[in-house]
Amino acid sequence: MFTVIDMINHYLGYINVNVKLKNRIYTIIGFVGNFYMLYLAFRFFENGRWVRGLGFIAVFLIFLYFLIMNIYFYFTTKKAPFDISPKIEKLLGGKPREVAENENLRQRLSQRERGHRAIVPSTGIFEKNTILPATIKSSQREIHNINQLAEQMIQNNFAMADYEGLSDDEILAHLQESNETELYAIGQGIPFPYFELREENGEANIYAGMNQMNLYRIGQVASVGLSNYFEVKQQYQLYLAQAVLIGGQRKFAGRSSLMTEDSPYSAKIQMAYQKRDDTPTQTRRRSY
């Protein structure tokens, strides 16, 4: 029996599955092996070997306790009653589970933030003091284009709609720690792989796509600062500094649990400016 369990455990090592799913499988296998130990204990009782039988019963009960703890941890979101594992970890010199989970969560969120900062826009990098807030307006057709492009970005692993691999418990802990109200599956936003601004028929249209060859129109510049795009352009040279995919599925804290809501993707933009009578060095545009 134990040889069969060892073989299953051995072959699971070759399968690339989610860690939580693998631990669920190990828990089920553990129950099978543990009740086989109970069977051996009764066999010892039948043969009059009471000491060995009682020893197997004691080991069975200890393993049964930890297997039940695993059911709470890997199969439910409830906190296990009478969980002594943090005390055992502390005695063995390890960190308590909650502390380790919080540190792991902070590390992963920090990696996510660093990952977002590492993305270089397709138009290069502009100085912060040359950036103006801008708004984009999109028609229903253009919103459809944005969602179609979002699907392509996710399929090509340019955007990851997996909440950075965080579990519901970790998302809830993050929302409570950061005082944020929601967390989107793609995070705070992902720059489009390629984007550009075109002036067409009296409109400042924005196009985006996986590359320059396949572009979708995703909207028009509604305003730059507090003014119309073309009014601002009379005094400044304007550049599309950033176009970011935002929105999509999100999770937020409900009264008793985490809630999930699907919403359309949209776009967010930033414009860079330079006075027409200034030298080009005041706005430096660098590419890497």
C-alpha cells in the first residue's frame, strides 16, 4: 500500500500543476495511507500485539489531526479550530504562518509594482514636468476595439489577468492593509504594446495595437488639462506620452466576503507638451 502511495507521490512530481491543487491531492492520498495504518492497527489487535496496535492508533490520530488541518487550509477559506501548527512552527524556529503569508504578500505586491515601473512605453520616456493630464472618450465601437485588444494582450501574455496570482484571502488582506476599495485582475493598468496619435478630420484619434501593423482606433483626446486638444496645440507641441489598458474584471470587499464583478476594459492616456518657442532640449525624449 505504501509503495503505491509513494509511486503516486513520485509521479506527481513530474506534473506541472498548481501548488494548491497538488497539496489537495497529497491530502487525499494522505487519508488513504492513514486509514491503511488504522487497518494495520486492527490487524495487530487481532494477533494479540496490543502495544504495536496502540502505537499505530496513536500515529493514526496524530496524522488524522494534521490531515483535517490540511482540509481547512487547502479546501476551504475557513480558519481551522484548535490549529497548533503556528506553535509547532515557532518551536522549530520557523515563522508563524500568518507572518510568513503577510511577508510573502508584501513581497509579491512589491514585485508587481516594480514590474509595472519597468515597462517602457512604445513612445519612449518623457520628463515628469512635461506631462499633462488628459482624458479620452470612446464610442461603443471603440470600447469593443479596446476589449478585443485586451483579449489579444492576455492571450499573448502581455497582460496577466490573474490578480498577480493572489488568492482571495491575500486580496482581502491587501485591500484591508492598503485601504484600497478594489483590485483589478490586470492590476492598475498595462501600457498598450504600441500606440500613436493621429489628427484626422478635426479629431485627435488614438490608435493602439499589438504592433504598428495591426491597429485599432480606441478613442479621441477629449481634453488636455482643462482645455480642448486643438486649443492647447496652438501654444504647445503635444505628444501622446502614454496609453494604458485599464478596467476589466475586479474584486472588492463585500459585507462578508470578496465580490467579483466584470466590467468593460477602457483606456487612460497622458500627454506630453513643449512650448513652440522653446528649444527641443526642454522636453527630452529618450528611447531604450
